[in-house]
Amino acid sequence: MRRLIVFSSVTLDGYFSGAGGDIRWAHSGDPDPEFDAFVRQNASGGGELVFGRITYDLMAAYWPGEPARASDPVVAEAMNRLPKVVFSRTMDQAGWNGAERPHRRVPARGNARGAWTGMVDVRGNFG
């Protein structure tokens, strides 16, 4: 059976984002080598990325670009290489490399006995 990993930032008082979806709080302050190492290790784990539309739009606008490749090439390579699934009621198609948008139901990819391998990595804010 696959592992489901949720990678999300949340404040101590339970907020995922500020007004208007602002998430700058999660990336402000001094560099954090321990957190950066965790992110690189997480990105190298393989698997499949799962997004909602808003997080997908944010990620697709950033990770394929040169600023992402320059600031964190390990994570950028993984984010662009890994297959992605986007859940949205408003998006017609997902154009980022390896992205698909299931229609109404997630397509069957194995059986209940665990034919899937790897992990499913859910990214984003749940607010």
C-alpha cells in the first residue's frame, strides 16, 4: 500500500494562509539549513504529487522557472519531473509537465491490496 504524506505549513494558531491567501509568512526570516535539508530529502523521495487548483497554479507558476532552478535545483528538478494530479471543479486541463486532472473520480491505478508503490505527496493549504 502507498504512503500518503501531507507537506503543508500551518501557524501555531492554526492558519494556513493570511488574508487573500498570502503565504509569505512560511518563507520569511533567516535561512534555515535544517528545513532546507528536509525539503530536499522530501523532494528526492519520488512518488506522485497531489494538488488542489490554487496550490497547483502557484507551483506551476514558480517551479518550472529559472528562479526556482537557481535557488533550489534539487527541489525544482523533482517538482518538474514527478507526476502530478490536480483536483479542481474549475480547471479544464493541467499544462505543467506530468500533470493530469481527473474527471470526477480518480482513475484506478492499482488495487486495494497495494499494487501501487511509492508515495502520494499532498501539497498545499487546506483553508
